[in-house]
Amino acid sequence: MFYIIVMKSLVYGQEKGSVMYFVWFDGDRRRGPHLKLADAIEAYREKFGKSPAICLASDGDAREIVASTRRPDIAIRAADFISRNTFYLGDVAELGADDMRRTRAA
């Protein structure tokens, strides 16, 4: 498990309106995405002292998280450019129009 912090606009080449994301990766195949996301949220809270508002995840991970009975109380969005076992956590729940086109509700 590891994390990095990136400033990213989901639209290539767009610098205005960039959002900071806390990116968490956990490649442990024995644990489900909802458990990995719970670890990511806890690490985010430890780092920033507050809970994230949104999680961007791969389509498969996002679907499994939404279907889980232990779903966290944050917005979950799926994005094709995010690999399995990787979670982008941010504090801005409302994405801009361009970023909304790059992601979809899980």
C-alpha cells in the first residue's frame, strides 16, 4: 500500500480548476475494494484531518464498492483512466462539467 498526492485536472492540458487528489494504491488481491477504500479514507483523515468528499476509482472497483453493504458516505465515481486497486480521494465533491464527462456515476 502506498499513496501519492497529485494536483490534477481530469481534462488533459487543463490547468485552471485543478483539484488535489490523494491517490491510494493497494494491490492485495485477498481484500475487496471496499476494505481498500476504507484504508485509503483512514490514511486521508490522518494526513488532512478531515474526511474526503469524493472517490474516483476504476469501473470495476467502483461497482463493487457501491454494491457493498459497507459503502462509505462519500461520492463514488468511475473513470476509465484509473487502474484497478487505485483510488483518487478528493475534498471537492462537485466536479466541473469537463471532469464530469471524463467520469460517471458508479
